[in-house]
Amino acid sequence: MTYVGWDGIGYQTGLAGSDDLLHWKKEGLLLGRGPKGSVTEYNVALTCLLRDNALFGPGTLKRVKSRYVGAYNAYPGAGYETGPGVIGLCFSDDLRSWEVGPPVLKPDPSWEWEAGGLYKAWLLESEGRYHLFYNAKNRGTPSWIEQTGVAVSNDLLHWTRDEDNPVLRVGPRGAFDDLFASDPCVLRQDDTWIMFYFGNCSDGHARDGVAFSDDLRHWRKSPEILIDIGSEGAIDSRHACKPGIISRDKTLYHFYSAVAPATDAQPGGIECKEVRNIALARSAPCHQ
């Protein structure tokens, strides 16, 4: 498991390992921030690795020219997601040491929906073509809207945004995703593509949902919420969001960010208002 941590300066990426997908041991820093003046000087969040697309597949990682490929996002300033984010790719021979490439997508002011900055990316390959899904915000001021778009490439170098972006838009007022439709995780079951994503609602809470597509461009949302927030006092009482999916023994393991109000205003000496953990939901009851 790759996971992102924030230390008061910015994001860095850690690694954890498990034998059963239930009990995890942290293995330390996987991808740290880069040198002064680099695009990752303050932040580097490795958000996905290129893998097989099958929803119930083994999650086997794919290589391109014998190397593993990951997608990262980074922000230009110190602090929590400070400044307009960009998306880039990184490469590894052994999944431990990573070469960080330059950004492949930056906010495009001519696309109003993404002018405020880019967020998490999901990279997949289908029929020899690469698809980079990403969510973005329309402006950098408070009360922005986040939606999800896609860019395509034949070589991982040159990317073209879909003319219909954003391909996954926010819902109507009162829907669970009326403010954000974010953090895509895209897999395939038979002939149907499935996008797990989170919606942020005007009620102040984020929840995980799902949408379906036949062509990776046109998406049909399910009205059902997959992962709802927990009750008061639960680790996910504020948000249950940011899906990551893998299967084992025909069971889906749905990892997500569980967010609750912070009981300690300064954990580790860092001022914060909430605490974030990684939680798990399964498509079958857990008997362990």
C-alpha cells in the first residue's frame, strides 16, 4: 500500500505491507520531497501505480519499457495543498527507488473547470492507449467546485484532454456529490468500466460513490452511496472518502480515508482540526 502523509510542510508518500490486507505494517518513506527548486520541493503524493484493469483481478502491476509507472501530484508551496497542483509521472525498476519526471498536466486557464489546480490522478492502459483521470478545481478561492476529467496519450509523454471534460460532473443541489466529484479509481468488470469516486456534499461531509461507463468517456452515476460517514465519535464521522480498491478471493477490499475531528489540536506539534486514518470496508463480512 502506498499512502500519503502530511507533516505540516506538505505531502510525502509512504509504504506499508500486509499479508492479509487487514493487518498493516508501515515500511517507511517511499517517495520523499525533492531538492530545492524542483516541482516536488514541498509535496509529492504518489496516488496510483499502473496495474491490470480487472475489478476482480489480482492487481498485477504493469511495466512500460521494463519499468513500473506511477502518477503523482504536487503543489508549489509549503502548507496544506498550497497553490495550484500539477500531475506528473514517476518510474521505478524495483518499486523502492523512484525517478520523478516533470509534470505532464498543469492547470489550463482556458478550461475553467480545472483552472484552480489539479488533484489526484488515476492512470490506466487500455488497448495500447493510456488514460489519465484526474479531479480538479475551478478556482483557488474558498467554495470551489471539484470535478473529474481525463486526458489520453499513446506514449506517456504527450497528453490530450478530452473535449467533453469534465467527464464526471458534480450532481444537483442536495446530491451527495453536489460540490465535489473527485479522486477517481477506475477498474473494469466484463465490458463495463467502473469509477469509484468520492462526493463532497453541501452538508459538509464526503462519501464514496460509483459510476459506470462503456467507453471511458460517458459515465452513469449510481444513486447509491457505497461508503457513508460513521456515527458521532467514529473514525469516519466527518468524511469517508478517497477510494482505493483491490480484490482477494472474490471479495472487494475498499480502502478509504476516514476523517474525524481532532481530539488533540496539535498532534506532533502540528496544528490541525481533524485526524485522517486509512479504513477498510469489504464486499463480504469479515470473520477475522
